[in-house]
Amino acid sequence: MGLLRWLLAIGKKGRYHYPQETIITVGNIDPKYDRLYKAASRSEQGKWYKVNVQRLTCSCPDWQKRRSAYPPGDVRRVCKHVYDKLSDGSRKAF
């Protein structure tokens, strides 16, 4: 029996428990950044998204469909556009 099949069998019987999920959070971001910034699309030239680095929000499809479900401050809310603005010192507001 393969390892994956064995783990699935044990999980079905209730004897195997996954460890509690650990959430990694982003530290406090200064409230002065609670505004919208422009973030360029990496795949479509001339396309821009609206990013709020303080709230970790973005108007891109990835953030809207998947990342918005995570709790505020959770690092999984950071899409590539939010990351770009967090790591880039030149933030241009809308």
C-alpha cells in the first residue's frame, strides 16, 4: 500500500489528525497607507489594479476570487500586486 493511500485510510478511520493550522500574519502597517495605489499588471501591458497596502486588498482577479476569503492581516491575502507595493518604496496613489 502506498504512503498516500495509507494516510488516507488512517484519516478516514479518524486515527490520524492534521496539526492545527498556523496562520502567519503581516505586522501592523501604518494607517497613513490606508488608501488606493496603482499597481501594474505583470501579464497585460497598460492594465492597472487598485491596491490598498494597509488593508491588503487588490482589485485583481486572483485577490477577488481567492485571497479575499482569508482573514485581515493573514499573509495569504498578499497577491503579487500587494507584494509589489509593500516592497516598492515608490507608491503612486490613484
